[in-house]
Amino acid sequence: MAIDRAVENGSAAGPLRQRQRTDSHGLQNCGRGVDPERIWRPFDLVQRLLEDLRIDPTAKDNEAVRCAFKDHETIECLLKDPRVDRAACENDLLQSASKAGAWETVELLLRDGRVDPAAKNNEAIRSAAANGHHGVVYILIKDLRVNPAAEANEAIRSAAANGHHGMVSTLIKDPRVNPVAGLSEALLRMVMN
């Protein structure tokens, strides 16, 4: 599907978006004499595709949306479409964005009441902590639906196991986290790292 490919190409490029340079006839010109108004980014292509009502951004369980979570500009464009279900696939988009550290996307998703940050037994905060994504954990921990002590304090244990000492300090300050439960293991892992 065209929108899936456009989104995939944009998110794979990361912060430095791939740009297709075209001349006035729409032909690739390898950057020679490029008119800045004719440079296309994946975001631009996604936006143009969404103008065509035959294009369905929700196809394949929101695959286009789930592929775009790292590119804030593109995900914001896709989420404006009323057909997109931000909580599809058991809040998979929030969990993917949390795991990857895409804090802007996490923040955007949490504005929608349908998105459940505690889905899959608080997977979002557990994976963000395990991967050391402070910005995401900071956003999630402010949401009272999130339980940072889920799965026997897995967030703090995995943060310690992966050497994210600042994350351990952040999590232990939260009153919902039991500083005793699993802390011996977390301490042992921190010392071993």
C-alpha cells in the first residue's frame, strides 16, 4: 500500500528525513539545481496521500500509523485523520513509541482518553525504563493510570539490570514503587554492572 511505503521510508530515515529531489517534470535530478519547493519528504507524501479518501490509513490494523511512531511530524498528520484508532492492537502504538523513546508521540497519544498507558500490564513504562528513556518515563509516571511497580517492580529491576542508574533514582522517588520489593535484586544488578 502506498501510505505504508511512504511512512516506512520516512521512519527508517530517522531525524534526517530522506528527500526525493525532482525537477519540474517530476524526474529525479540527484540534487543538481534543486528547487527547494520541489523537495518531497515522507511527511509531504503522507499528507498528499491522506487527501485522497480512497487511501485508508487504518489498513492492516493501522500499520501505517504503527510504522511512523518515530517521526513526530508524520504521526501527528496521521493521527489527525478521524479514521485512525490510536488505541488499536491493544495500544501497540503507545508501547512501540515508549520502547523506542519517542516521547513526543507518547505525549500526543496520552491526550486521547481512549489510549490506555497501563495496557498489557503497564508494558509502556516497563519497556521505557528498561531502555533508559527518561523522557518517556517522566511523561508516563505523571499519569495515575500507570503503575510503575507492575510485574513486581519490573521497571526498576530492568532499569538497574541495564545500568540506567538515573532511571532507578527516578522510579524509586515515585510513591507507587515499593522500594523494598525487588530492590535487593536491583541493587545487586547495579553493583554487577
